[in-house]
Amino acid sequence: MSDRLKELAATKAASYVQDGMVVGLGTGSTADFAIRALGARAEEEGLEVQCVPTSDASARLGESLGLDIQSLEDQPVIDLTIDGADEVDPQMDLVKGLGGALLREKIVAAASTREVIIVDPSKVVDRLGTRSPLPVEVVPFAWSLAQMRLMELSRLADLRQGSTGETFVTDNGNFIIDCHFDEAGIVNAKELELAVNAIPGVVENGLFVELADIIIIGQDDNQVRVIER
């Protein structure tokens, strides 16, 4: 998604936020635009919101914009969360986690009354797992066992590496294994989610089934397409 379309979709998403809300802040380049849009509304309109971030990076960005950053412990019920996604299917189910924050993103989504997802047309797929790998967060002690078991459920399961070649570590101190599928993708997301989470050492996976309430798609004609559950 170009920066122009990101900003367009993020601005639309931020328009759902009302004064006094508790807002979940997603993670990633698209979510960053939404955080900036909220910061602009706070400065220009006097919008007062309390924000629960899904990553340390989102917390830092929100703080730099003057947003009131809270913990989930302080705000366990969230009115609305704005986040991105790596894939969206016709049922509004998602694959998330390429940004490495899938565990906190799923927790915050589960705590949210409404989950607003921003994507571009390239993220819309007929079936999950056909364009993006499925990230699975695992505790470091169990990564090799988890990788072996995940290989039984996918075509390829890779331990994620950082930009300099070291093992990627999440904000929670865990590793991520990226599961790749064949051209058929993920046939049954609910069943796969249960199977993945049953593996010892798996903390969470990037399948977001029945968690999205609103999908906002930034389009090349400077318009947005809004899909609601």
C-alpha cells in the first residue's frame, strides 16, 4: 500500500473514534498512519482518548504524539482498535503478525468492542495462506519441537530471522515461526488454529477468525471501500 493510500484509509479509520473512547493502537506501517491521524485529531480537535498499544513501537509513537498511553491492565475493555492485516478473506478473517506483534494484537482485538482493519487491495485474498505465511509465536525453549510439529501442518515452517541474521525476538521475548502453505492455502482456518495452538510451546498464532468488525480498503481512486460484519 502506498503511503497515500495508507493515510487515506487510516484517516477514515480514525474518524470512527469518538471523544472519551479507549482505543487500541495496532502495529505496523499502516497502523502508524492511524496513530498519527489520532494524534492530529487530538491536537486539532481536542479529542481525548486513552490508548492501549499492541507493541512497544506503537507505544513510543503514541507518546511522541501526546496520546494518553495506558496498559491493558488499566483498560481491560477497549471500545475500538485500529490495526492492519497481511491477508483478508471474504469471511473477514485475517492473517496477521508479519510485524511481529501478533500476540498482543490478538489480545487487544479480543478485548475490543470493535476491531477496524486497514488494508490495500493486494491484501484481499480468496483464501488465507495463499500470499502471506502464517506467523506462530513460540517460547524459545520449544521452538525446535514446535517447528517440527508445524511442518506437519504446513508446507514449510521457518524460524524468523531479524534484519542482521539473528533470530527475531518479539516484545514478549518469544520467537516466531512462519508457516507457508501450498497454492490451496488454509482450507479451514478454525481447525488449523486449534491444531496450531495445541502444540506444546505455541503461545499464539496469526489467524484472526471472526475478530474483525470493519475492513477499510484504500483504493487507487482515492476512495475507500468499507466492509462491515
